Amino acid sequence: MSNIPPPPLAPPRTSRPRRLAHWFRSRSLRSRLTFLSAAAVAVAIALSALACWFIVERQLYNQVRTELLSAPQPRGVTLHVPCPATPEAALQQVQATPEATGGGPVPRDTQYIVADQAMVCLPPNATRAIVLQKDDTQAFRLKGGQAIIRDGRYTNGDPAMVRLSMVRNGPAAPPVLVMVATPTQSVEDSLQGLAILLGAVSVGGILLAAIAGRLVAHSSLKPVDQLTDAVEHIARTEEVGSTIPVHGDDEIARLSTSFNSMSTALANSRERQTRLIADAGHELRTPLTSLRTNVDLLIRSNDTGRPLPPATKTKLLGNLKAQMQELTVLIGDLLQLSRPDTPKAGPNLTVVALHEIAQRAVERAKLRGPGLVFETAAEPWFVHGDAAGLERAVINLLDNAVKYSPPGGTIDVRLRQGVLTVRDHGPGIPPDELQYVFDRFWRSPSSRQLPGSGLGLSIVAQSVREAGGSVSLGPAGDGGPGALATVRLPGGPTPE
């Protein structure tokens, strides 16, 4: 067997429409807009030029037909001598002297045909003859003597329009076919000149359309160029927040507005992320410093061989445990806040019994505030949300109330028609600080000595928003001391 390798397979041939489509898609958007606008204008101009040419052609030929039909028609024809059988012979030998009777003078471009005798006769003043066609003799079969108009030619090749009509000299005389012609060379010359003119105008219009399309595409895509420059600037420098000017209310303006909104949202997101990292680092620094100090004391005591007193050691271990718990709570809060801040976006959304969550949260709050009185009244209410997130939100509200309630104080918890209220009888919140209470890591200057990271109410706001509700915090409505937290969640008294 031969070791010659087989020839390589030829690449598959692509069809011409597919190649054209690939070429078109490979062009820039500006080139495609220019091409499409020029093509649309070219088609419109071509159709308009064709329509104009056909209208003019119809009008001119209708005018020729009208003039031909108005030419005089003889009522009788007398042929004195036999005539040749062809128009060419009749023209060379004008032997016939036909005599037309009635109907006015005989037109110059007239000839007579006697089909039964195969004769073609011309008048004495004839200078050209009309070329016969095969169906000319069928004109004798016309009913009622109706004339026929057809296109024809002279024997010298000039175009003409011919009228065919039949004349009978009597019952015994053979019928005579009268052919009257009008030259149409001037009409064809006019139509040819009009075609050249329309073609030139069309070509000029297409060129102008291409130029105008280029200008329109450049002007229309200028906001897109600005948008592209802004995107490339952001990709190159990572400086989000860049915007472009918006003019009008068209699709490009809507695209620009959407880009500005997206860029602003990204800038705000980065700012919140940066602030969250900075605040988290600040909040983590204090417990970590205290934790390291206590650990250093234990290590130094062990290394020096001078053990700490049991009471001091027990206190240090208690502090270590509290600081570890504080770090655990802080990290959990940070993980909770790191979730997407989008309503109804969580994967664990179910039908949740809000009244049961409130009861469980109250039981846990009683353990944290053993000396406080809890007055609870909860009607059945079911919502669609994340059970763990909503329970943590209610617990945070109760922890906040426990933290600021005086010893032996009362905390009122009410749930009625989807509105959950938690009211304490503590010092309340100054009016100028109400706008900051749901900000991350914000703590009132008067409560910085109390434990906490400033993330509890932020978690409450996020969890409630995820369930499609709203939360507010303000002074008690009855004019007494304390603060009132109000949570509104959509739902119903039954789990449907």
C-alpha cells in the first residue's frame, strides 16, 4: 500500500448570503447605520424614479394614442391599380393611387391592405411604409369596426404607433385595412433623456444619503461614544461614579440615564463597602486589643512563674469569654449585613408565623433582662420571608429595648394587623439622632459606654426590607419616656 497521505479536505464553502451577513456584522455600528440609511434612501429614490419614469411614459404614449385616434378616418377607399405584396415593394414602386373618400385629408403615414388579394397600397405622397405584423389581418374580424392601437415600426426602423381600422366600400368589394402611423422616436428620446436625468439624480441622492447617513450616525452615536469612553475610563482607572450628560428623552438618553444610575449605584456600593470595612476594622480593634492584653497577662504570668491570684485569673478568663462572645456577635452581624440588600432575594423565603417569632424573641429577651416586665399581646399574622432573619430582627429590637430600659422597667410588645411595636420606657432618642439610628456602626454619643457594635438596627432594617416591609424608630406616641419601634410587614391572619 502507498504511504502517500490523502489530500486535505477542502474547507466547507459558505453561501454568499452568509458571507454577506458575516461581513455586515463585522462592520462597526456607525458603518452599519450609514449603510442601512443609504440603502433605505437608495431604495426609496429608485422606486420614486421608476414610478416617475413609468408615469411620464404612460402620459406621453397616452397623448400619442389620443392624437392617433383623432386622426381622420376615410369612409371609403378606391384602389385603381394592383399594389405590391409587401410594404418595401410598395414604397419602391408607388404604383397605387388610392383615393380616400370622406373623413378629411389622408395622413401622410397611411397605407392600405387588401388581404384577399395580398396587396399593400400607399398613397402618392408616401415617404415611408409601415412594417406589417402577422396578426394585422385579424383586424378584419373586429366587430363594429372598432379601431386597434398597437406599437410598430417603419420600414426604415423608426418606432411608431399604428392605428388599424377597417373600411368597406360595399357588399361586393373586399374590405380594406387602413393603417395610420405616428412616429414615436421623439417620445423615446424624451424617455431616454428622462431616464438619464433620473439616474443621475438617483446617484446623487444616494451619495448625499450616504453622507447624511454618516453625519446622522456620528451625531446619533455620539452619546454612545461618550458612554464607551466612560466605561473604558472606569475599566482603566476603576473610578466608579463617572457620569455622562443626558439630552432629551429618547432611547439614547434612557441608556445614558441608566448608565449614570448604574455608575452612581456602583459608587455608592463601593463607598458603603469601604465605610463598612473601615468601621468593622475600628470596631474589631477594641475587642482584639483588650483580648490581646488579657492573653499577654496570662502568658507573662505563666512565663515568670508568678501566678495570678485566683480571683484575678477568674476575672481575666471571664473577660476573655465576654470578648470572644462580642467578637462572635460582631462577626455574625457583619456576615448578616454582607448579604445582598435586595428585597425578597433570599433563597430561604417561606411562610413565617410572625406571632410565634415574637413570642420566642420575648422569651429570649426575658433571659437577658431578668428584672424587666414584658407585656405582650400578639395576634396571628403570617408573612412571606426568611424566618431566621426576621427572628433575629425582632430579637435585636428587644435587645435594644432591654439595653435602654431602667431597672424594673416595662417593655410593651404588640402585634396587630401586621404591625409589630416594641416600646421601652428608657431615656428615648434625641430628635436630631433619629435619622442615623439605622446606619451601620452608628451609636449615640450618650450610649457609647454600653455594649454593642451599632449593627443591630441595621440588621433589623435589612431583614424587614427583605420581607417587603418597613421599620421606623421614634419617641413614644403617648408623650411618655422611652422609644417606640414599629415594624410593618405585608401578610395575613392565615398562612395562605
